[in-house]
Amino acid sequence: MTTTSGETSSTDGGAYGDPCPDTPATTAQEPASAGTPCPRLLPTSRPYLPPLALYGAAKLVGLGVFVRLLEYAGDYRGKDPRFGGGAHWWDVLASWDGWWYLQIAENGYRPEPLKPLAPGGQFTAEQNSVAFFPLYPTLIRAVSDITGLTLYGSAILVSVLCSFIAAAGIYAVISLLAGARAGTIAAGLWAVAPAAGVEWAVYSESLFAAIAVWTCYAVLKRRWVAAGLLAFLSGLSRPTAAALIGAVGLAALATVLRRDSRREQGVMAPLYALAAAPLGLLSYVLWVGHSMGDPTAYFALQREAWAHYFDFGSYTLDVLRNVAVGHSGYLFAYPVPDLIAVQMVAALPFLVVLTLRKRPPLVLTAFTLATIVSILGTQQMFGNTPRHLLPLFPLLLAPAATMSRLKWPALAVFFTTTAVASGWYAHYLIFELGIP
């Protein structure tokens, strides 16, 4: 039997039936006693070993298949190292956005006014590194300086460590809502999700996912100071943090406005989270505007140099129409990745309804819905939709809860099969057949 938030506290920051708000592994099957001490925010590591082992094993299998496919095709050897190529297979993991992050880690930012390009191309302005947020490259440089590793090695180390931290957080949150078994399965599902190949590449997805899941966990545990600080950091990692920041602010505001939760949790801590959450994102966007001489420079750069901007879903509808009839008359057309992305978009309403039926806490609902609106309402490379959906761990709640009823032999067959297949659909597909 699984539990949902609707069966316990109606307050978004509630402990969900767990008398000890510092022990996420407690489930409805194994209730804690009233006298359970609460000495720390994070529990002991033992409950995390199964989900992390499952996550790591699935990732290693997928990566191994990806390497075999790369070597078999051999196409990467003829490509520019900046655009999906290199002398070795591992160079592919540092191309595209990874190239930008490594450049920032090595040379820092060089903000300057937009430089117009000659008309007739896809872009109208020259690209600039300030389009990429600073937290990930800062961590890369710090790890390199401390350990002596190359910037590439440091980047992979940061991504891999953050991916395990994210997987642990997914287990912690899902186990609160549906039990430890479902939490373990959810961590495994995240390893084999479409576009999961970027979790162990020079990309910021693992970092942002780790921050996002532990931010939500802090809200669920009523750790408002931690939630505010983590949301602040999320705003320094990527622009899509706006959805997470808004979700934290909404949960904090709901806590303050409810008399019972206000009396139980106070006012100052939720208000602190509400105020601190957006500061990271705002400070970076304002810095870019000041450095480039235009308050809206960040958004202008995204629009003119990357053709990324919010268009209320017009581009998404255009892609869906074209793919449905086998045409490619739209911007950034990559047939195979786009087809997978269309399937993901088609599955979203189903996943959202199943998730909402579990009555998740407000912070998870707001984060999920706001992120989906942001992704589908923005013109960008449509084939990257699965990558942008990776941080949406709440969508794993319903599938993980359902799969938790299966016996382990059946689960072993499922994860073995999907781990092998993920080498293609989660790795090779985006790095070699599209642009991650």
C-alpha cells in the first residue's frame, strides 16, 4: 500500500505522517515511534544504498552501450570537437554546451554588447558565453584547482557526483510520498529516462536536478532557510530555475497565509525563503544587463543568438504539425530526436494526470506545471525537450508507485532492458543524431 500527501498533512511543508521530520525513509509500512529522535536533517546513508546502486548500475550499462555505438559508427572522429566530435569517444561528452562551460571555467566571462550578424542566417547576433549561468563552471574550476584534475575531468566529476546526489534526493522525496520501494524505483527510472545521457556529461542538468530535488525536500521538511538558500543557488545554475523559485515562493506564501501552518512554523522562515529564492537568478540577469549595457541583454542574447524565446507554444505546435505529416519545415529540425520528443510531449498529459491523482504537495505540483509550461511555451531545439524535462522528478511518482507492486525479478528484467536501450535513446540519440 502506498501513501500520498492527501492522506496526511494538508500543509505544504508537512512531514507527511513522519513524526521525525529529519528521517525521510520512514513509510506507512514502517511508521516511526513517537519518541524517535530527530538529530539531523539528513538520515543515515544505509537507506540510500539500494537506490544509488540501481542508479549507478543502470547508468554504467547505458554508457557502455553508448560507447559501443559511437565506436561502431565512428562518425564522431570526423566532426569538430566543439560540435559533437573529438579524437576519443569521451570528447563527445564535452561538446556543444559542454564546450561553452569549459571555456567559461578556463577564461571566465567576456560580456560585451550584442554583435549583429549578417542577415539570412538562423541567428541575428553573435553568441556569447554569458548565456550560460555561472554555478556549474565555477564548480568545475574550483574542483580543478583543489584536485589538480583537468577542467574536463573536473566537469565530469561534478556532473557524476551531482547525479548521485540528485538520485538520492529523488529517493528521499518519492519515499516520503509512496514508500521506500517506490523511491528506489524512481531513482532507477531517472537513470534510464530519455536524454539521461547528459547526466554524466559536461552539462548542468545533474547539478540543477540535485538542487531542485533537495529544495523540494527541504520545503516538505519545513526547512525554509535551507529551501531559500538552495533556491538561490538554483537561480545561478540555469534560467529554468524560475519555475522552482516560483514553486518555493508559492509554498512559502501558502504557509504564511494559513493560520494553522503559520502558528506551527512561524512567519519569518517562510518569508526568508520567499525573499531569498529569486535573488540568484535576478542578480545574474541584472549583472549581464549591466555588463552588456542593456537591462534586457540576457533575453535579447537568447533570442537573437540562440533563437530561444517564449512564444506561448507557437513553435511547439508547428513542430507537432510537421512531424505528424512527416515534414521538416521548421526551425532546428532533427527527425529522430524530434520524434522521440513528440512521444514525450504526447505522454505528458497522461503523466501529469497520474501525478495529480497522487495529490502531491503544492511545491511539487507548482514546480512541475510551471516547468512544463515554460518548456512547451518556448521556441528552442524541440529535440531537447526530454533533456529539459529531466529535472521534473515529480513525474516519476505515479510510475514508481505502480511499479513498486512488481516483484524484484520483474523489475530486474525491466531495468536491464531499459538500461541497455538507454545507450541509444538516452545517449546516442541526442549526442550523435541531434544537438543536446
